[in-house]
Amino acid sequence: MNSPASATPAYDATPPKSAGGIDWLFLIAVLAIAAALARVIYYTPFEAVQGPAQKIFYLHLPAALCAFMAFGVVALAGIGHLWLGDLRLDRAAESSAEVGVIFTTVVLITGPLWARPVWGTWWTWDARLTLTLFLWFIYVGYLVLRGAIDDRALRARYSAVLGILGSLLIPFIHLSVYLFRTLHPRPIVIKPSAPSLPPEMLTTLIISFVAFTLFYIALVRQRYRLAAERDLLELEEGR
């Protein structure tokens, strides 16, 4: 008797095909980041008030946006897994969560580096900073949870729920400058009206964001392939 049709997508652990050799997407992403950094350093003008320290902005904001995008993917993949029972979606959520934690770490490092010369302190319990740190802890906890549960299906379900709940914090991080008294200025890019950046700075920001996004996609792609190979090995071992 043939297996039910739904069994294949739900438990398929076949790794995606790899062309072998050079990962061209990863190479393009690295070159794009190098080009963005060169533009930041050598072409983009200093901001009048903050001076050279403001150039961290072109790393800080794209990293934050990519982190939010990564955790959004975690939530969407988690919803898809709970709805369809497809473990490939859980694999995608896991991969995106790991990369999202990396980008959030970049945010939490570049933030204090920027704050020290501008605010005069490395850290303050500003609402946006605190919520971002909390977001980092949630998704580190997500990864710890995944490592603590051996049952594949149970791990996927619990992780999906935590990934979805964690993503609900993202809108509050964006709105925190409106909801609380905070040292962070109100958005100058993502806002209802046109961005308040000079054209040279806005162009640099867009280039940097595109480069970071390519890097995010390349990292998730590599991490997904590793997760697929791991799942295939576990399936062959009967775990």
C-alpha cells in the first residue's frame, strides 16, 4: 500500500541540492557588504552634529531590520508548520532564528559603540534598547529550547509557538519611541512621510540594507542545508 500523500512534505528530510564548489550567493553577499562599507567610509559625508560616530548607523539600522525580518520569517514559518505539519518549515524557522540572533547581536554591539560618543554612556535602560535585549533573550531561549527537546515533532511545535510569540515584540520595539520617553530619536527613515535623510546618506543606507539582506539570505540558505543534512541523518538512525 502506498503511503499517504501528506507524509512526504511533512517529514521530508532530503537536503536541498547543492551545486558544490563556491557558494556564489554568499560570495556576492560578502562583496556587497564590502562595497557598502567602502561607501560608508570613503563617500558618505559626516552628519553635522554626531560626526564620524554616526556612520555606525549604516550598520546598526540594516542589522536591526534584518533581525526583525529574520524573526518575522520564524513566525511565518512557525504558523505554516502548525497549520501544515511540514517539518521543512520548522527547519526554515530554525535557520532564520539562528541568523536573526547573529544580527541582533550586531545591533547590541553597534548600539553602545554609537551611544558612547553621542550619549556619553555605553548603555542606558532606554525602552528600545531594553526591548531589543529582551528580544535577543527570547530567541536565544528559542534555540536553547530546540536543543533541549529530543522529540522532533514536539520540538517543532513548541518552538513554533515561542517563535510566534517572540515576534509580537517587534512592533513594540519600533513604536517604543512614540510610547515611552526614550533617548532614541523618532524614525527618520521608516515613517509615514518621506525619509529625512540627505540623498547621499539615504542611498548609502539602501545599499547597506540590500547587502545585509543578501547576507541574511545566504546564511539562512547555508544553515538550512546543514539542518536538512542533520535531519536526514537522524531519520536514517531512526531517531
